[in-house]
Amino acid sequence: MKQALSNDILLAQMQEMGIDDISRTTIRQCSMLGAALEERAGEKFSHLEFGVPGIPACRIGIEAQKKALDEGIPSIYPSVQGIPELKRNAARFVKAFIDVDINPKGIVPTVGSMQGSMTSILECSQLQPGKDTILYICPGFSAHGRQPDILGIKNVTFDIYEYRAEKLRDKLESYFKQGNIAAVLYSNPNNPAWICLTEEELQIIGELATKYDVIVLEDMAYLCMDFRKDMSVPFQPPFQSTVAHYTDNYVMLLSASKIFSYAGERIAMVCISDKLYSREYPALKKKWGIGGFGDNFILNYLYVNTSGAGHSAQYAFSAMMEAAVEGRYDFVKELRNYGLRAHRSRQIFEDNGFHLVYDKDMEQTISDGFFYTVGYKDLGNRELLAALLRCGVIAIPLNTTGSGQSGIRVCVSRLLDDRDFELLDQHLKLFVKLVSE
């Protein structure tokens, strides 16, 4: 682009799409707005908004799924509990890369982690009278925050920006001690900030979860993607950090979407701790006739939702995890491409005057990975996003992720070649010129 789109063009497109406040758009709204502006400009934009895989899907999964299809699986309803192979291989996978022992019966496939989180918060909100609120440690995946609103469940949030290390204990306890928090949800590594909770912070969360009887919902969509340490060797440290080492009150969410670039088949799994799976809740028994957390998750909440995850996709997920555990497929090696893209694009942003917003894990600079966050001087979310869109950059503002900071989330998955990085630099130089006028 030789010149920025006019503000009139942006406003006209927003009006046409029914968008009143650009800083409150959903990810898909923002993407649709950017695509419409891209068409008007007649030139390619830099797409940083969607967290879609930018690496080809794992062939091992594809071949396993094709084999299952050829053998007639599509005509057979899957067990809502999950196929036995998936449950066994998933338990081995969790042990190999997270160093957690879990009974296969507590591992249940879901239609993406989105279904896993939505079903989990629904059940957690009905476990005990008075515990009716979900706490989100933000920033976070914006769709997670919308789930309780859609379900009519109370929820509260706080931005972790100023509450790292021991400060996290006081902040969490200020919520937990009120007695109404049923569950707490966060992602680690974090979407969008890419901060990684330390062992100290995970221990704090685990200890408080046990003390106040709160369920921890741990989203591991980006498993083993803290590339500051090598977690690629199964059954050997270092492992993916987890709250599961510090409490039995946990549900881990693992997805094939980013780990194996298998997003299109919407296949994931929830991993319910052994003690939580078998724990009996009188409120569940009274409401549903089944008191166990795990049995209710499967037979009531999950069954009436989708009756199980796609049958052939379960075979794909199972085969990919089996190959990873046996050392036949190094999924972490594939994922390191994202780190290289993040490093290169971060340099381009910094060369054009941008700064990292969430920049540290305590004293350590955040890892290069799938996401990161940047801001520009003192520009607010609305002004920053509007100017970037006019200059050919599509991203989402941080306020939509529950953050109290000004900036945007950058996803590197669609920065595929030299031309994409060159375009990003051109667009950012145009942005700097626009905001300096």
C-alpha cells in the first residue's frame, strides 16, 4: 500500500457491518472487517488476527483417519466416552510430556477445547450450592470469556499483568475466600500474551484451589510451546508445567488443533484428575441422579450436547499421540517454526517503534511462540486498531481478551514467507507515517 485508507472508508465499512465500536469486535468480526477493507484496497493485508495453524496437518493423523473412514467408521456412532485406543494413548501422552499419571477413563474426547471448556464450566457451576461463579485469569482467549455469558453463568476476571509471583496469591485469595468461585480458568502458555506461569505461580494456584475447593480448568492448547526449554523428548524432563502437580482439583484441556495442526477436525480432550473424576457431589445426585463428577461430565453434560466427538477424528488424534510418545513424530520440532516467525516479526514491530506489552515471565523475557502482544506509544485500543486497519494490518485489540492494557494480539501463523514479512514492514511503516501526521 502506498497510502493509508481514509478514515471515511473505515467508518463506512464499519457502519455497513453494524460495528459501533471497533475495539469491541469479536475475532471473526475483526477478520471480516479487515477482509472487506482488503477487498476495497485491492491489495494484500497482513493477517495477524486468527489463531489458525500455519503448519501442514500431521500426516500420521491423516492416514489413520483415512483408514478409519475406509473401514466404515462413519456409519457407527462413537462412544461418548471415547474410543479405547484414544484414551490409552492419551494417558501415555500426558505422562510422556506433562509427567502426570491419569487413568484413561478420565480422558474424554470433545469437539475441540471449546466444547471441553464450555462443558466444564457448566458442570462446575452446578457442583455446590453457592459456588456459582467462574473466575478467569486474563488476558485470555476471548471466546472462553463469552461462554459463561451465553450459558447465563456468573463470571469475574482480573488481568494478571500486575499480579505475578507472590502477588498472585493475594489476588486469587481475595476472590476465593468469598466462597462463590466454582472454577478458575487460564491458558498456559497464555493466549494472547504468551506469558508462561512459573512453578511458583502454579503451586500458588494449586494450593489455593485445594484450600478453597475450587476446580482449576487449565487450557493447554499450546502444549510444549515454551521454546526456551526443550520439551520434545517423551518421558524425559523438562516437562510441560502444570497445576496438576499441586492439586487434585483440576481438568486439563488438550487440543489437536495447534499441537498437531489438526484444527479442521475439531478434536480435543479433557483430562479429569482421578480424584475429581470419582468425587461425589450431592447437588449433582439430586439434580441428575448421578453424583460422580466424571460420570456426569460424560453421561449428562457431554452426551446431550454432541453425543461424542467425531469418530474418525478420534483415530487420527490417537495415532498422532501414539507416534509422539514412541518418538516416531517430533511435534515440538514442527512447532518451533512459530518461534522463528515470532522472533522475526517482533523485530519488525520493534524497529517501527512498537513495544511488547506483556514482555516478561518474572525476570525472563517471554518466549517466541504462537502469539505475543504489542502496543504503540500511548495509543489506546480503538485508535491503534483503527490506524492499523487503515494501513493493512488486521489484529485484535487486547481489551477483548480481558486485558486492561492497550495494544494488539499478534498471531504469527499466517506469516509464511519472506514476502509476508516484507509486507508487514511496509504496512507498519505506513502506520508510523499515518499516526505521526
